[in-house]
Amino acid sequence: MSERHRAQRILVVDDSESTREVLRRNLEAEGYTVQAAVGVGHALEHLQTGPFDLVITDLRMPEVSGLELVRHVRENLPDTEVIMVTGYASVEGAVEAVKTGAEEYLSKPFTDNELLSAVGRALTKLGHRRAGNGRPSSSMLARYGLIGESTPMLQLGFQVERAARYPATALITGESGTGKELVARAIHYHSARSSSPFVAVNCGGIPSGLIERELFGHKKGAYTGAGESRAGFFQTAQGGTILLDEISEMDLSMQVKILRVLQEREFCMVGDTRQHKLDLRVIAATNKDLHTLVQRGRFREDLYYRLNVLNIDVPPLRDRGSDIARLVQHFGAKYGREWGQAMPTFSDAAMAALERYDWPGNVRELENAFQRAVLMAAGDRIEVSDLPSAMRFTVQRGAGALRSLAEVEREHITRVLEELEGNKSKAARILGIDRKTLRAKLESPQED
């Protein structure tokens, strides 16, 4: 088996079990790693949890056509090739498949040589494209300090690489705990400004009356108690990068000043009349939908478009599949070094519980859960009983008696509220409902 084949993963999609098995057997005999899916929906689940080099899909399948899968891959997975297979060969079908984005088109029945030749051509083209574009792999992600191999993380790695290459203003979005500051640091330390300062500012943690002089600094005598001049965060970050985290918490009057900084590339210290030129990159981050805040009049539209030159959306942990196991390994190595001791391992049942959990707090919550489990473990193996109650509950009840949809729904709502410490507004956003609906579901009587 060659090293080249061992690294290449192929997803076979066909509603015919015999066809899937023939393709799997022939490809595995050549050393490829093969996964099979019975239809487009099943294929999308596989694509969500890990990267594939090549997708081989049938054209005509129940419910969703293979052409829709080709479109999905082309629009969302630029690092994956596609081969279309069909028993209904026609010139029009071949043209449509190629126009949609299939690299190759095979008509049934085809020989083993025809299959392997098509696969070889598609993967060779993929290799040439990767060499030209430098697409990130899981090892390249690690270079950025990012852990994972799922498709959303590989896409994030590509965005980080592009953002590091160009000096444009960037807006990083994503739920709380996903690692937005880590992404900003990765961009800075792999950019041309890497030898200059990186300054992270938590805009939500600075009172509105103080934020201007914290950002821009002040001159001596600018206000009562200002006995000397002091530089602000923008001056400290000169030549480097400033991260304006939680920028959605900034009030409208301050947003106007930030807009001027981005437009004119200069600022004025509090109590001064002289303008200071800026030479730095601005990255903003938020866990809120700025576009919605613009529509509600809580965020300036012109500032939104100034910030949103490069938009990088950090995926939530629940969409990252197998990355949970990799993150657990990472935390084990990290705390093993920090605490100077070997970390206990997770049992299969405990790891299954982690992978089934929704993680409303994302990677930050996983890291906290890891530390707690290590501290609670009685021996060198972490069991389900060592995990937080919400995670234990999902495992214990999952194998129990069948329950009504209302009961399952209420259980999930309760668990989300517990994790968010009773914050109904945030819970409603995560659940995709409004507060009135949430209240009604909580107040509805439970069945006996």
C-alpha cells in the first residue's frame, strides 16, 4: 500500500448496496480509505465530520439527486473532487454533471480500469490544485494553533491563511467559546506584522465612559486626575494588530469614532487636538449578528461594512464531529505538562457522551469539562459518572424507555437553560424560538 493512497479518503454515494460494495472493494484493494453512504443525506453527515479527497456519487437516487450533492461539494468543499456515476448515460447528462462541477463522468457498467483511471485523474488534479493553492490540512491547522480535521475547521484554516496573507480589516464571528481570539492571533502571527504587537481589547468589559481614553489614550490635564499623558491601546498596537473583541457592546457614539479611525487611519488622544497616524491592522470579533443589530438601529451600518471586509465565521463545536476527540487529546497533553502528571484516559462510554452533547459553551465548555472530569476521576480512567450531570443524563436516558416528543423537547430546553444559568434570551436564540414560545413550552403541563 502506497503512502500516497493511505492519505487519500474517498466517499462512495449510491442507493444500491451491491454497487457500493463493488466500489469499496475495488478502491480499498488499491489502498484508498473508503466510506460509503446510501444517499445524499447520509453523505452530508459524513462530509460534516471529516475531510474527503474525492466523492464518487450516483446520479439518480431517491429523494435527492446526485447533482445536488455535486453542487454542495463545489460550493462548500473546494478541497474535494467529485466523480459522477450513472446507469442512464447521455450526452446531456454528462454535460450537466461537468457543468455542475463533477471532475469525471462514468457510465455504468464500467471496468475496474476505467474506475481507477478516473479516480487517478481526479486525485492528480486535486494534488496539482493543492500544490498551487496551499490548502490547509490538519497539520497546517496545528501550525496556526487550531485543533481539528473536520470540514468546517479545514475551511476555517483556509480563511485564516487568506486573511494572514492580506492586510484588510477582518470581522470574526461565532458563538461564545468557539475561539475567536485564537483565530485573530493566528492571523496576526502568520502575517507580515507578526513581529509587532498583538493587542486584544474586550470592548464589553470597559465602561462606556472610559473606553475612548482606553483606546486612544489621553493628554496630561485632559480630565480631573489626569496627572500625566498615557498611551491608549491603539498606540500600543502600532505596527501590529488590534483586536476589538465584543465590538457589538460598543455604544453608538464610540462607533462613530472607530469609523473615523478606519476611514482616515488616524486618531486623536483625549484632551489633544493633534491627529496621530495609525499603522496597524484592525480585527473585530463578536458573538452577535451585527446585521440584525444594524436593522434594529443598535449598530452603525457604515461601520459594519467597514469591518466586514473579510468575514471569518468560527464553527460551533457541535458542527465539528470528530474534532472533540482531538481536542480531548490536546487538553490531555496541555494539562499533563502544566500539572506535571499523566492524565487519565476517557472510557468509550465517556467519549461517546462528549460526542453526543450539544456544547452550548463550545470549546471553552469542553476544556472546563475536561478539567473537572480529571479532578473528579478516582483512577486513571474517566467514566461517565465523572462527567457533568447534563452529559451523564443524555447517556443514561438515551437507552431508556421510549418517550413522547414533548418530553424530549422539554428535557432539551431544561438542559440548555441549566448550561446558560437560566438566561432565557440566550436560550431562545440557541433553540431558534422567541421568548414567548420558550415561556409557553416551559409552562405547559407535563404528561403523567
